[in-house]
Amino acid sequence: MASAQNKSDSTHTTGLKSYFLLRVGLDTDPVDVQNYLKRTDFLTQTNQFQQEFKAGITNWNIAQQTRVNEAFHHALAGNIDASISLFENLASWDIVKNVPSLSIGVAMQLSSLFALKGHYTQAVEYQKTILAHAINTKNTIQQAETYIQLGKFAYEQGEAGLAETYLLKNALPLLSKLKDRSLLILCYRELAYAYEVQELFAQAKWFYLQSLTLAKQKNDARGIILANIALADFKCALTDFEPAIQDLRAAEWVAIQAHELPLLLLLKYKLEQTYTTLGNAAKVVQYSTEYIQLKDILLNPGL
């Protein structure tokens, strides 16, 4: 049956074996796409926060600005310990503590950095600081985002029941008040995974389908791909291989159109494996060849 142990190449696998390689790492996992996704999400967040931070420190002295630049440099370069030390130092400055947008931004950055190290206790504490601020300021979006993040951290620590609570009882009621459904797509997918880990398969399937439906409504390519992959994994775990193939092929088409090449590589691998299970030799050869070709392109982009 489906479980966390059965999803070694899913987007929820913990660890950062090749996180900061500027390519898709293919060292121990067949497709190390979870590290690619974590890397891109982290870099996007860090670059965005760097721009916001710089806009707020134009009147700071040169030494202070230099320290800020060092913190971001180390974060973007993957020097996590050095970055944590620098951001912790920034968090202690009155000039940061007195500006809520900066202090909360630093807390978000530190939470992400500790999570990358697998130090979830510290990561959770920073998220709770962010949550308290969001509640005090009645920031519904930030509250929902924080509950989703707390849910992710919970099942990364093997606490799927707690993850369900954060997502179902805290995040979803807040998201129902928002017109933008982007966060709801993510919340449904994360909640489905929390149910799957608990082997509550009917609930898991329902939320995977809801995530896919919303992603299609918003024309969210990555959301569509990830929902279809999750559904295919779910069906394969229940030995429903033909329906799983349909989900994988649908995701493959979207990945090609959206030029989501690392996710496409994952799909080539999964299609090869599923066709192997079904004994379809011609399709195995096709997808094995396509997988090897795309892997070479991704590992050697300059050639």
C-alpha cells in the first residue's frame, strides 16, 4: 500500500543530496526532482526577499548593508550555516526588529534555512513567530501560508496527523475566504499527501482530484503536473496501472507545453517504470531512450 516509504522519488522526499547543484541531481534517486523543486522555491523566495530588503535599507550605513549582502550571498550560494549565523545576527538588530516587514522576512528566511538542514524544531519556531504576526495584523493570506508550511514540516517529521490538523482545520477555512485559489491548489495537494501517509486513501484521492480540478481552472501548469503525478503514484500503489498511465501521459503533455524539463524527466522515468510493470516492451524502449536523452540535456546544458 502507499506510504512515505513507497515515494522515494516523489516531491516530498526529505534530504538535500544535490540541492545546490545548478542542475538536476541524479546521484542516488532515479530523478532527484524534489531537490530541484526545493532549490527553485528557496531561490525564488530568497531573491524576492533580497529585493524587498534592499529597498528598505537605503539609509543604512555601508557596514550594515555589507552584512546584509553577505547573508544573502551565502544563502544563494548554499552556504547554509554561514547564512544562518548572519541572518540570526541581523534578527538581533534594533533596526530590523523595529520594521515588521524586515523582521518577519528574516524569520521566514531562517525558517527555510533550518528546514534545509532538516532542523525542523527551529524552523517551526520561526513559523510560529510569523503566524503570531499574521494573526495580530489580520493577514489572512500570511496565516494560510504559514499553516500550510507548518503542515509540511509536520509530515516531514512523521507527524501526518498534525499536518492534517494544520491543513484541514486551520488553512482551509482561511483559504475559503480568498478569491485567489492558488494557495488552495497547494493546500489540497498537501492535505491529500497527509491522508495518503495515514493510508486514508478515499480522502487522499478526493483531495488530489480537487487540486487537479482547481489547477486546470487556473491553467496552473506546475499544479496540473504535480497533481497528476501524485494521482498516478497513488494509483500505482493500488496497482491501478492503466489509469496511472493516463495521468502520467496527461502530465507529460503539460510539462512539454510548459517547458518544465526537470518534471518532464521525472515523468519519463515514471512512464518507463510503469510500462515495465505492464510488460509493454515497445513503450519501455521509447521512454528509456527519451529519459536518457533528456537527462543528458539537463546535465550538460552547454553542450
